[in-house]
Amino acid sequence: MAWTQSDLDALDKAISSGKQTVEYDGRRVVYRSMQDLFVARRLVRKSLGYPQTDGVVLPITNKDVTSTQGLVNPSAGSFTI
């Protein structure tokens, strides 16, 4: 089956409303759990070419990660300041 943006929209609508029933092309699908809805959403997003982030976006930072300030010193077993 070729997925469409309207299929993804229907899944998003069901997830946001808390319902486990989605209609595709006039057919009704009842998912067993919200987890199944999220799995279906991931499948449709992947087939439509969306990035697979699941809403997790990591911030870009220019913090110097080579500094030892605030990191655990394995030999001392405590934090260095």
C-alpha cells in the first residue's frame, strides 16, 4: 500500500485524540494499543521520507567538550570543579 500524507494526518489525529481507530480510504482500522499507533506512524513517516526523529531534537551547542570541568574523575570517584 502506498501511504499518503492524509494517512499520516489521520494517524496524528487519532494519537492526539487518544482514539485507537483510524480510517484510511474508507476502511476503518482499530489498533490494539497506542504503541501500535506510534509504530504505524513511524512506518508511514519513513515511507513518506520524513526524518526518523520521533520528535526528539538534540540541541546544537558550541560548548567546549574537551574541558574536564564538571566531569567525573574516575580515579577520585567524585566530581571535579
